[in-house]
Amino acid sequence: MTAARTSDAREALVRVDGLKKYFPVRRGFLRRQVGAIRAVDGIGFDIRPGETLGLVGESGSGKSTAGRTLLRLEEPDAGRVWFDGRDLARLDADRLKDERRRMQMIFQDPYASLNPRIRVGKAIREPLDIHEIGDAHARDATVCELLERVGLNADHATRYPHEFSGGQRQRIGIARALATRPEFIVADEPISALDVSIQAQIVNLLSDLKAELGLTYLFIAHDLSMVRHLSDRVAVMYLGRIVELGDCDRVFERPLHPYTRTLISAVPAVPRRAPEDRCSRPSGRLANPADPPSGCSFHTRCPFATALCRTVSPELVPASGDASHVAACHHVEQIPRDEMETVPAS
Ligand code: SF4
């Protein structure tokens, strides 16, 4: 099974099914393909209107590629994405452009995502020009309105990116993403390049914008405390696959998959359990996505791995009698509960 369905597809604003993105590995003088990095290896989920789905995992787990492929900034190798009931792969270029107005991305690096030679107002206005939204006067008015909406001043439109701090630049990136009045935003690690003191401000801004504008987010991050603060549900990725998905509080308070427990136990604010808790001691490194382990791809790091884990890949299935909480682990019911990492609600 490649998809994790925890909501009725009829309710979904975004539906992803079996999405794959492989990057070729080439070697030699002729640059022959000798393998492929399986960055995204058959993921699926629904996102309901007005919902925030957090997507977490270590660096290299495929989170960002998943977000980019979902928006077709990368061409998928397999799988389908429906947005508001429309299959994006079947849209021609004009109709895809129309749908793109409704789906935008906030990038990780506010320094790299703004052209240093273009004034901020022009950068925010660019999506309006591309999509031919409004006349010149209306576009300028929208730029001023967006700057103020993200906590900056209309006067800032005439300045260049280098005149702003990192947090201000990310606000500019958010204003640019909002220019076409999208309904769905992929926020790709929007706080990871910022000072810790600024991160909460940006997360609060995203939260306020969601409430004011009725936005739907895919929030990609490796900071679990921020994911918990902003998300309604959370999906955990490991080596290109989703290994756990469920309501945010449920996953944080009762994580099922050993990898999720490891991630949660690594959050500094979370009290660690006793030293004998095997889940609190992550071991090994993320395996090579060009040569993933057989069976369960987490078996090389999992303290509970058995012979079955080394040969058979587990499917995402509901666990603990809760159909909305799924995990891909053969032994989720057998792993002792006293070895479960639990996290108090924030
Ligand atoms: Fe660990 Fe086996 Fe579960 Fe994979 S399937 S997470 S190796 S116990």
C-alpha cells in the first residue's frame, strides 16, 4: 500500500497517491545511469481544506522533494496528485498555470529565494504580472497590502533584499507566496534558516494567516515542536516513504513507529526516559536512498528488528484500533509500551 488515507477523499483539497520521484545516479565518461536515488518512493495522503499537515523526517528523508513534486515543480516519476478534485498530471499547460495560482510555495532559504538585484515590491508583484491579475494600479495596491499583512511597511517595497533581516526576508517570501491569493501553500522548512528567536514569530504569522485567509498548509520541517504547534495532523517520512501518519496530538503523545519515537525523543524540550529505553537511543545513520535496505528500510537502525523486518516491507496500517492513525511496522503491537516515548501536551 502506498497511500495513507485518513480522511474521505471527497473532503480532500489535496490528494496524493503513490507519488514517486527518483533522481538518476550517473557515472563514467558517458554519464551512464547506474542507479537512482529514491527521494520519494510511493507516498500518499489527503489534506482537507483548512488543515495543516506537518511533514517531518531527518534531512535526506525526501520531505522537500515530496513538496516540490506535489506542486509539479519536479516532474513525478509515478503517482498522481489531485487538487480540488482535478488530476494535475492531466491538465494542459494553460490549465496547470491557472491551478498554480491556487497553490504556492514558501521556500526554506529567504536569502536565496529573493533576487538581490530586484526591489522587494517588484519581487512580490511578479506573480501578479505572470498571472495577469489586476491592472498596474491594483497590483501596486496589492503589494502594499501584502507587505502590511506580513508585518512590514508599504514603504519597504522600494528597498532591496539585503536591507532586511532574515526574518523580514522570510516575511517578504510569504507575501510573495500570498500574492495570487492561493488556497494551498507548501511551506518547505520556512524557519530552519532563521535565528531561533525569530522562528516562533514566523510560525505565529503562518498560523494567523491560516486563520485569516482560510489557508491549507503542507508544513515541512524537522523541528518537531514547531510542527506540533502548527499542524492538525502529522506524517513522518523515512527514506522516501511515510512510516506514520495521524492526528498531531495522537502521534506526539502515543507514537507507534520506532522511528517516530526516536525523532520525538530527540526533541530537547521533551523529558528523556530512563537509559534502558531503547527508543531514546537512535543509532546509526540514515541509509543511502540510492541503495535502501531490504524489507523495512528502518531495520538497520531499529532496536526491535527481526528476520521478518529484514525481508518484508511493512505496509501502512491502522494501529491501536484507531483508523485515523497508521504506521508501517510489523511489530507495532508487540513493542513493549513501557518502551514507548510519551510527550506531554504543550
Ligand atoms: Fe523496526 Fe521491524 Fe518495525 Fe521496521 S518493521 S520499524 S525494523 S520493528
